[in-house]
Amino acid sequence: MDINAWKKRLEGLPLGELYIYQELGSTNQVADELVHQGAPNFSLISADSQTAGKGRYGRSWVTQPGKALAFSLILHPEADLIDTNQLERISGLGALVVAEVLTKNYSLNAEIKWPNDVLVNGKKVAGVLVDANWSGSELKAVILGIGLNVLEGSVPEIPLNFPASSLEELSGRIIPRLDLLMDILKSFLKWYPRITTQTFLTAWDGYLAYKNKHVMLLSGEDIVDQGQLSGISDNGSLIIQSDMGNEKRYRTGELHLRLVDRSRK
Ligand code: BT5
């Protein structure tokens, strides 16, 4: 990766400070340290590879050299733009911008598997990780991290928690990583000021995978609920018409979704 070329293109966007590395432990981790050093809004931390990439709840995310995108944005949300009860929206925003760019700019069949995965043709190609940076009870910053499997060889050859692939394998095309990053950042800059609007929720809802399908909501291996997935609520919760007969709303937490194949007995 040509760090200077990346910096030059990225300088054309209205971002904060730019930190572009060949290799890092975790871009979210470094972003967290930079918040303490006063890094401004929209600062970007990007790495060609990560040696300790983070997934949710202590899981890990693998970023192989030269194959993927791994980056984090530091956000200092204004109190009226987002409050601490709405961090789900930032995670939704990350997934929305990736899904929208893949669909509109690259004609891929992208969907959001609530809460934080982006699927193409049903396979996971990207994950979103939002970390909050607190100073006592005050929210200092939010870190939006995105990992995206771009080229063949980006998916690690280890057992994964969900079937995964790369954009190259799914589309047969080599998408230049810097072009894709520029597109995603532009989409982010467009959507971020609208994060409290109904337009944002409608767009997010529009990319949801398994809409009107029967799903299982799990916490680890435990089934929390089963029912038909209806959509996203006004506060970014997932709405399920539960098999128990009533409508249920779920906030992120350590939850994940599986499609239930009802054709199988
Ligand atoms: C996620 O977690 O999907 C969020 C991943 C966020 C990664 C970005 S990269 C930039 C920023 N800096 C960081 O340190 N992290 C963020 P989760 O839903 O918990 O999924 C994690 C699981 O995905 C792992 O336990 C593996 O099973 C699987 N996995 C790991 N690497 C993968 C990859 N490259 N492609 C697909 N699946 C992967």
C-alpha cells in the first residue's frame, strides 16, 4: 500500500487528521488512544493489515495485508445530533454506507444483517464495530470501525461464525481499495448529519436482510426469540413479530440473527 498516495487522495475529503499505517494492532484501539490525545472529529485511522483486529464482544477480526479495508473514524457527536441512547444508529450508519456504496456504485447485492454485518449474496463481506469512549459518565467520542473483505484471500482460513467471502470472489472484479474507501467515506459524510432523521432509518431499513422472513435471535448459542423480522424501529431497535404472538423490539447487546429455513423439517 502506497501510504503517501492514500493520504493525498484522502486529503481531498473534509475529514479530521489522517493516520494511515501499513500495520497496526487494531484501528479502533489506536483511535481510542488518539481520542485521549485530542484527535478532532472525523479523524481517520486506516491500516493495510491488523495484528489484533477486534470484533464484537472480545471476538477477533482478521485483516490480511494488501487484501482488505480496515479503518476507524473518530466521531464527536453533538448532543443534539445523537445521544448516548442512540449509539445503535452509528452502527447502523456504518452498515448502511457500506451496503449502499456496494449496491449503488458497484452493482452488488448487498444487505445488512442486523446489527452490524454487511452481506453480499448472503455471505458476510464486512463487519462494523462501534466503541464508545467515556470520561466518567460523559461520552467523549464514538469510534466507528469498519472491516471489509475486498480481494481474494482476505477471508481467513479459520472456522468463522458466519459464511464469509470477498468482493472479488463474489463479483469476479478487482475493486481498487482506495476508490472503495473514498466512496464509503463520501457516503458517510452525506449520511452522518442525517442520522436522527426518518430518511436515515428508512434507508437503513431498506437494506435489512431477512425482511419478512422467519429468523432466530440468539445470544451466544441461546435462542432469545423466534419470529418474523419486520424492520427497524424509530430508535434503531430490531422489530420481530414473535412466534409467542406479540411484537418484540431488541436493542443490539450481544445478539445475532440466523435465518430459519422452514422448508426443512
Ligand atoms: C464484526 O464483529 O464483524 C466487527 C468487525 C469489525 C472490524 C473492524 S476492522 C477496523 C476496526 N478495527 C478493529 O479492530 N475492528 C474494526 P463480529 O460480528 O463479532 O464478528 C467477528 C467474527 O467474524 C469472528 O469471531 C470470526 O468468526 C469472523 N471473522 C473474523 N475475521 C473475518 C473476516 N475477515 N471476514 C469474515 N469473518 C471474519
